[in-house]
Amino acid sequence: DAGVTQSPTHLIKTRGQQVTLRCSPISGHKSVSWYQQVLGQGPQFIFQYYEKEERGRGNFPDRFSARQFPNYSSELNVNALLLGDSALYLCASSPTPVPPDTQYFGPGTRLTVL
Amino acid sequence: AQSVTQLGSHVSVSEGALVLLRCNYSSSVPPYLFWYVQYPNQGLQLLLKYTSAATLVKGINGFEAEFKKSETSFHLTKPSAHMSDAAEYFCAVSAPGGDYGQNFVFGPGTRLSVLP
């Protein structure tokens, strides 16, 4: 079975630009979460979506937004990029958003902001 | 609110030696606890999880962890380290009705090095 897939693998942007990251969950999983992992730190929660509805939001500015599509895939958008947005962005899927469902992580998108 | 601390940002062991990675959590409700491993330039892979069914949890690759409520700990162990165990290890806590619903709060991670 295919795992969580993310695209692109790497991305280089300049300050002020906008970026869209994409995620396809494991087949049958309806919940998608996004995390930011800065080098040397643990992942930080950004968003969770379930059945196309936002179920949770972490402590990130409004420059970050996301959505989930009818096929449960998801996009994360970041506007007005800052140098500090450089990180590995991880997508995770789970069957539901209810504990203790395991979250399965994709390989991530490495974003570099110059 | 939930939080996780991992004592020791870097742990080195010799091949064949015991691996012990420490995790302490705080949670106002009974938590679910997870250990993930991250190899260089990869995503996170689940090693094991605690869901209150048993306090000693066995995972993949010979790892296990014991939930100790009195110590608010969930330390990860492996009797004999292999070179392939070298990676970053993250402990995470998830609690129903927590700050972010089902979502995980991760610790800062412990980098495990295995020396030949």
C-alpha cells in the first residue's frame, strides 16, 4: 500500500514569495495534519483537517493556511515567506482525528527561503 | 496542556550495548504516548505507542517502552544496539480534549549514535 506522499520534495523560494505544498494521505485515511520541523527540533503542529473541515490550528500566523479536498488530499499555503519559514514540512494522515489513532508521516517537503 | 521533555539531545552507545532514551511528559488527562524514529532526510516512522492496554509496550526493531504513571515517564529501551539504529528519536504525547484535539505534541528529540 502507498504511504503518505508529499510534493515537491525540495523547494527554494525568496522572501516575500508564496508557496503551496501538497499531501496525499494513505488510502482510507480521512484526517490530515501538517507539521513544521525546524532543523534540530521536534515537529510543531500547524493544522489538522478532517472531512474537509479544520479541526485544529497551532500557534502559527495567518500567513499559514490549508485546505482539504473531497479526495482527502490537502494543501498547505504559506504567504509572504520569511527566512524563519525555512524548515521541513511534514504531512501526516490518520483514519480519524480521534485518539489514539496513529499518525503516519510522509517524507516531508524541505523548504528553503533565501 | 501537554508537554514532552527528552533528557539528552545526543546519546552515544557502543554496538551491542543497551539503548535507553528518556521521555517525560505532562498531561492533565490520561495520555497516549508514542515513539517515532526519523532517519536522515526522511519522515517519521512509528516505533511503538501506549494506549493504556499494557504498561510495557513492544515495538518494531526490538524496541520497547514502559509507561510509568507515577514518574510520568515513557522511556525507550533496546537491549542491544545495532549500527542501523543510529537516527533521531522523538517522543510524542496525544490526549483527547487536549490543546489540539488528537494532535501530537513532540519532544525536542534525541539523536542516537552507535559506535562500532
